[in-house]
Amino acid sequence: MSYHLNQGTHLKHGLNMLQSMQNGNKSSKNSLKDVVTENEFEKRLLADVIPPNDIGVTFDDIGALENVKDTLKELVMLPLQRPELFCKGQLTKPCKGILLFGSPGTGKTMLAKAVATKVGANFINISMSSITLVW
């Protein structure tokens, strides 16, 4: 029963955050402090969450990489903006994730931040060291 109550609390908090963003609240960092974390790992992750209004990176800030930007728009942003196009069968289902890989300094983080800004999502930059600390 407590699991369902936690889900309801998280859902309510998410809806409140969305409503405050739609009402013109410039920073949702204050609403992030109200998030209830289940353990120490979640607390550490929450410290690295950047709300969409605070990211500050758009696709216009990224030079070149036009083919990568177009691919991200097609694979990530289009399913979020037009979900009705992707519900007509198994072959049209959107992908569950994208793995950006490459040498340091090639724009992977900037691309991810630009996508988060465009779709209005929080951004969490997770490093391998933060994942391995749990195990």
C-alpha cells in the first residue's frame, strides 16, 4: 500500500512542477527541493538534476553536427511531441533510449542538454563514478 501512496505522491509532485512551469515560473529548482528521495543514491542524483529552464543550451548553440541533431529530433523529440504517430503497432514504437558515444569534447553533453531544453525535461549528467558507488 505504501508503494502506491509513494507513486501518487511522486505523480502529484510531477503535476505540480508541470503546472508551475506552465504558469511561467522561471526556475523549478525550488520545486526540486521538495522531491522525496528513497535513499542516499537518489539524494546524490537529485543534486545533479538541472531543470529545463536552467539548462541554457539550445540546438542553435551547437555548431555543425546537423545530421546528429536531425537524428535526435526524429528519434527522441518527435515521439514526445507527437505520440499519436507512434502507437499504431510494434514497428512504429519509439526507441527507449539513445546512447551518445565518442571522444571527450565532441558535443555529447551539449546535444543531450539541447534535447532536454527543447522537450522541457530535467537534465541529469550521470558519470560512471556515480553509478559504481552504488555497487
